[in-house]
Amino acid sequence: MTAAGEETLKRFIISFNDGDMQVADHEWQQVADESHAVVREAKAAGVWIFGGGFFEDKPVVVTEDGAVTDGPIKASDVRLGGFSVIEVETAQEAYFWAAKIAKGCRCPQEVREFIFDEESVN
């Protein structure tokens, strides 16, 4: 809970789909350098929570009884390629960071706000 008058920061996920990055083979190092620069900037600004990309689309599905099978849960042409989780005061701030990430990754980013759940925050 927050004290009266205290602002609650909002958490957003900024993500892109696998395959959205249109990068020539010789550009990957530049993309990595520019993307890491945005991450360092977000950390310095105190908004960075966590983020990363995925190697391959080889998810597994774990059921409530602990059984593990090949995934995905439901077949789809759309797969998450990478994401960043940030904590800011407004959606406009999240859009600001999403634009920086989009420039570094060279692809549009989807921005979604997490539902606040006191149990899920540090």
C-alpha cells in the first residue's frame, strides 16, 4: 500500500514479435550496441526492471500436475521475440522508452500496462 498522496509507479511491458527486426547480418553488432545503450540509459534513469530476448521458439508447457510437454500452448504465427519491463509514472513515459527501444531494435514495440498487484512487486 502507498501512503496518502504518494504516487504509485506503473509497470509496463514493452515487447516485439519474433521476426519483426529487419536487420542485415552486418548490422547486428550495431543493433546490439544501440539497444544496450538504451538499457543503460533506462537503468541510469531508474526505470529499468528486467528485459531480454529469446534464442528460439521452443517453449515447453507445464501443467498443474507438473507434466512437461513441447509447446506452445496454442499454435500461432506470432511469437514473442523480446521484451523489457519498466516502471514509470505515466503511459507517456512508457511510450518515450518504447520509442527509444524501437529505434535500437529497428522495429515497432507493443506497450502494455501490468495490472497492479501488491503481491507481485518487491
